[in-house]
Amino acid sequence: MAASKSGFMKDALILFAITLVSGICLGFVYDVTKGPIEQATIAANNKTYREVLSAAESFETAAGSEETIEATAEEFNTLGYGSIAIESVLEGKDASGTVVGYVINSLSKNSYGGAVKLSIGFDMDGTITGVGIREISDTPGLGLKAKEPAYREQFIGKNTDVLTVTKSGQAADNEINAISGATITSNATTNAVNAALYYLHNYMN
């Protein structure tokens, strides 16, 4: 009985030691990789910002936007666009430091694969200059077609309060042609853009 108890204690100590060492190693790996991952994310985001607002060379958080986003978070879920949110608002500046437009980062949680996160560029007149997808987990060959230029370029040049999705294939000025077989994704991405439009027209003018 004593030997059995001794063996149990030995096994427990070995398991504890393994767990302790594994925890230390994981913590070390996290510390080592955290910085490079953050830098890679920043670089990827800046690339997207330049794609959607090519007139800008640098981007910085718009003054007062963080407080406004926090204060209006509940409001956005009452607009009828599903579960949407604004993540951040950036001013885009040219080489001289002049503001030439804005990038609004928004999301919809109602895409087929969960959340879809967009960056929407606007010029100073409120016209959409580009739409970039920062995150999407939808179905390859269907919802993931939202990343293709043919879909995203539909938004460019639109200047309206609200956009809707159509299946007609003949989109009007305030409409976006749905991705074939991916209406849920089409609605989610369009409503994420609608979140940005709402913020632009109600809190930036």
C-alpha cells in the first residue's frame, strides 16, 4: 500500500513538472512571437488602408473617434443592419499632412462564417474609394468571393446613406449585386459598409 502511494506521488510530481515546464515554454514562445505578430498585423492593416484610400500616405486615429464609438455602440444594433459595429476611424493624410479622406473599420457578426471585418475608404465628399476585407471565414468558392475585386469594386464611387443587396444583377446606385449562392455574406458585408456610412453621415459631418 505504501509503495502504491509512493508511486502515485511520484507520478503526480512528474505530471506537475511537465505541466510547469510546458507553461514556461508556452509563455516564452508567446513573449517571443507577440511583437512580430503585432507588427505583421499593423503592416497588413496599413496595406489595406492604402488600398482603400490610395490618396493617403499615412493614417492616424481621428480625434475623438474612440469616445464616440464607445458612446454609440448600442445604437448601431438598433439600425436594422444586424449585429454591426465600428472598430476604429482613421484620418488619411497625404505627404504634406493634409487630410484627404477617412478609413472606417467596421464589422458585421452575421456573415456565414461569423464575423466579417472591413476597411472602407472615403474621400472628403463621402464617396467610397475602396472596400478591403481584413477578416472573413466564409465558404471557399462562395462567401469568400467577397474578397475578389469584382465584388468589392462595386462599392467604389457610391455616395449614399444606405446600400441594399439585389439579386437582379442590375444594381442601382444604392444597390450591390449579391454574390451568387452567398446572399448571407453579401448582406453582411454590405451592412458592415452601412455601419461605416451611418457613422460617416451622423458623426463626422
